[in-house]
Amino acid sequence: MTPQPSKPETWIRVRPEGLFVEPGGFYVDPVRPVACAVVTHGHADHARPGNRTVIATPETLAIMRVRAGPAAGEVLRPLPYGETLQLGEVELRLAPAGHVLGSAQASITWRGTRVVVSGDYKRRPDPTCAPFEVVPCDVFVTEATFGLPVFRHPDDREEIGRLLHSLRVFPERSHVVGAYALGKCQRLIALLRAAGYDEPVFLHGALIPLCELYVRHGVDLGDFRSATSLGKEELRGRVVLAPPSAIADRWARRLAEPVVVMASGWMAVRQRARQRGVELPLVVSDHADWDELTRTLEEVAPTEVWVTHGNEEALVHWAQGRGFRARALSLIGFGEEEQDTAPAGDAS
């Protein structure tokens, strides 16, 4: 006899440790150490240290080793995109999420029902990571970081064009760009290269290890160099990437009349830019905006939508109005962005 399709709310539950898949005996992106964790990507609010067994893409495991060392996990089990792993009674597959290098959606199938936990994702083209894959499913668990209609991000190329225009207008000034260490930094370099900028890009020391990791995984970033030992004259007219916290630190005093730049989806909120003393805000996000979130739900076409970490209510309301069964999952421990210290602070 063929098993009846299962009701996902009976076997995937929110616990204090995170989202627990009971028939598989594992958590997805747990916020506390657990026996078995499936990790969607390497940002610190999803890839926490101390788990016994960690299952993730090879790239995410490499990122975790760079960031957490031995605390990344006692047993690290790589699961490349598209391969299937049996965990207990559950079939697990990882599909690209388009967020950062190695980022994945966890496709979880049990008794004829497929649940896809998307982690964080974006739909914009990004040469530094595999593009988002639409995975049809019964339940789609989506983030809602920018889950309000006001968030409609401009074209990335236009934003990079504004940075290059400022370099031409102020050739005597350094341009220091606040960029999170994982994903944003490498993507900005790639966007600069695509726009024809072939000069060296200078980096705060905290950003170099992950850039080197990206290169080892086949991502061409061109010429990047450490800015740490250089003085004002050597950095005049240059692009310098640094963790956001370093911009307000005395580290930035080495720069020549710096134009303070910040690249984040949150730069669409002018008050945030003013609070940070940002002269040139660039709206470049590694998350889906409102139109991309809603388009994704239409393309995935699940029966149910579970919304988490972000502006949950607005996206739930939209989904219900389009005929989806939708609810807020209300997971705890996922911030709108990490603390903007190095090497954390990666998530916008």
C-alpha cells in the first residue's frame, strides 16, 4: 500500500534549537549546538559552531572551516548540489539558493511530501555563486528579509556605476566601501570587474581569507591586495573594501579624504545611511526584494508557504491573497543582518 502524503506540520517543528525534521533526526540551520545539522550557507546566523555532525555543500563546509576552525563541527559531511542523501526516513537534496558561494536550499522529502527550506536567497545574476534553482514542492519555507513592497532594489549595474562615477569625480579621494566579509565583498569585486574596472581592489585584512577561498573555488576576482600596510598617498583614488565596523574605526584614518560608501539592501532606507555617516549609499543586496520574493512563490507554486526571519506578516498576507496556505514560522535567532564586525556581519 502506498503511504498517504504526510502533513508537514506534524513532522517538521520549531524547537528552541531551531527547525527540527523529526523523521530524519536533524535540524536545519540550528541556533544551538545539536547532534546533526543541515546548514544552508556559511553566514554566522545560519552556520553556528559546535554541532556534532554538519551536512552542507562542500563550499559551505570550506567556509565554516575558515571561519570557525575545529568548532565548525566534529563530522563534516559534504553534499554537493543535486546529490541525494538518506537521513533516517527522509530524502535530502541540496539545490542552489543564489545567496553566496555554496548557499543551498534544503529539499526534504518524506512519505510523498516535499518541503523546501530555502535559507537565504536572491534571484539576481551573480558570477560568484550558483544561481537560484526553482524546486517545485508542497511546502516552501521562505525568508522575508525585504518582505515589504517598499523594497524594490535597483539594478546592481546602476549602483556600481554610481561608485565608478564618484571615482571619476573625486580622483583624489579614497572610496572606502563597507562590505560584509562573506558574499558581499566578493560580489562587489565581481560587479566592478564586469563594469570594466581592472585596477587593483584593496581590502581590509579581515576580508582577504574568504576572497582567497572564493578564488580557490574558481571565482575570478582579479587583482586584490591588502590595504593594511599602505598609507594615504598609496590609497588615494583607490577602491578600498572593509567591514562596516572598520569604517568608523581608526583603521580608516589611513585613507585619503575617504568617501564613505556602504553596499546593502538596507541603504534603501535613507535614515540608516545617515545614521552610519554614509556619503554614497549603494543598494546592493544578497537577498530577494519584494518582487523577487513574490515571483519566487509563484514559480515554486507550493500548496503552503511558511515565512520566516523578516517582514513575515506582509508576505503572509500577500500569499494568502493569492490562494496559498501561508503562515509565519517565527524562528528565533535570525537577525536582519549580523553584527557588522569582522568576520561576521554578512547578511544584507
